[in-house]
Amino acid sequence: MGYEDGDRERDRDRDRDRDRKGEKRKRRSASSESAERSREREKRRRKQQQEYVNKNRGPGGTGGGQSMFWDGFQWVPRADTSAANDINASRKNRRLYLGNLPYHLGITEDSFSKQLYETMRDRGMCNDPNQNPVLHVWFARDKGANYGFCEVASIEETERALQLDGMIVLGVPVSIKRPNDASNPVGMIGGVAVGIHGMAMPGQGPMLALPAMQVTATSPVILINEILKIDDKTTADDYTDVLEDMKEGCGAHGKVNGVLIIRPEHAQGRPGLKPGDVYIQCQTTDDATKIMRAMGHRKYDGRQISMTSFEESKFNSELKPLM
């Protein structure tokens, strides 16, 4: 009888060992699959980079190609400060007027350039966070003057820097606006074309001033509208790629607890849900704010993304069960 009990115990031990080994194999397999997906995504990104470089090569296939960097969602060209002709052509649109400079507190061109760069970098406004987009700063030194100008590397970064109007420098709010002689490119805000602050563009009615928009989240949940265009060719890997891209890209700027992408089956019987929308559940509202400021102006798969806050209680009751 004792031998039989011992045999049964040994059998149970062997079964437990087999189960543990099986679980380890499953975990290794899942880890390998995740690593393989990451490698495939990186291959696609490198291919996109090479295609962009080849497309922008100069005549004869030499020079002209821009270096690229991964901004969290896509490959983006670095600001090319060597193309003198292009820089001269766009200089007016890349200059900013600086007012109310605190000369009396010891502000210098170098210290202002450093603070402006660091502020833009921390808020995700730089095309390349490792490269200072502030090319030159000049302060008027006439008696009684407290103004100056700066030149930014690209038109896009200049537009973003306008959002910093009122930036506190040595305890003083500094005015950051367009010079009077700048020809501001037309933009759209809320469906309305806007040009230079308070001015009209040819053939247009009076323009709205470009507001200094500073995004602040009102919830720890972020909604990104239709980040994935879904059709009959959409595969399971496409959904997985988006989920992992969101975790990696957004997670670099704030704590992300989970990501949900709406699939067609989720939207069935739920009129408010749209396939392709993504919901990012952050640790805190502050994390959501950091992510929206850093990533909200970027593109994904070539399309401008739209980030808005989503009601936390509604997410917890209706969407979290789908994760």
C-alpha cells in the first residue's frame, strides 16, 4: 500500500514538472513572438526611412537626402541647416519677435536660447529633441530697449514656439510673437483659416489671431481618433503593431497602464465606438497631459493624429472590459 502511495506521489510530481516546463515553453514562445514582431516593425521603419532618403536624393543620386530620426510614431527628417537657399527663402517665416526681455536681471542671448530649446524639447515641440532648433538670438542693446529676435530651424517648429508666448524667463513673462514683416503661412484652427496675428490674408476675410494653445488633459484617458484605417486587408498584426507603437511611443513621455484599439467586433451594438480609434489609459491625468503635449502634434502612418481627453468613468464602465 505504501509503495502505491509513493508511486502516485511520484506521478503527481512528474505531472507538475511537465506542467511547469510547458508553461515556461509557452512564455518563451510568447516572448519570441513579441520580439519577432518588434524586429518586423523595425524592418518596416528602416525601409520607410530608406524610401524617403532615396526619394529626396539630388540629381544623379548624390546628396540632397536628409537624415531621419524616429519620433515615437514615424520617421521624421531632421532639420537641414546646410541648404542655404532654402533657409534664406523661408527666413522671414522662421523669425520670432521677443518682447519684455528682462535685461535688468542679466538675461543673455545664450541663456535665452538654452531655455527656449529646453522648454520646446520638454514639451515635444522639437523635430529632433537632440538638436537645438534655435539657430540665432539677437537682443537690441539700445538704451531703454527690451526686445529682440530669434531664428528657428523650421517653419513647423516656429509655429510651435508661438505657443510659448508668455514664457517665464527669470520670473518675467516674455512675449513671443511674429515680427510685423513676417508672411505667416495659412493654417486651420477649428475649420477657420488663420494667418498673422490680427491680419487678413489676400482674398480672405479678417483672420483670427493664432491662439497660444497649451494642451492640458482633463482625464487620465486619452482618445486618438481613427489612428488605424480598417478595411478588408487589415490583419491581426496591424492591430498588434498599433498597440505596441502606442505603448512605446506614448509610454516614453508618461506612465501608460493600458491601450485599447477598437475593432469592428467591439463596435457592433455600440453606436458610440468607431473601429480604428485608440484609447490610452494613463496612470494619472498629469501623465496624460505630458503625452498629449509631446505626441499630440505628430503624425502616425502619414496622418495627423488627434488626441483628446475621454471621461474616465465612462471608459471604466464601457471600454475597460474590452481590454
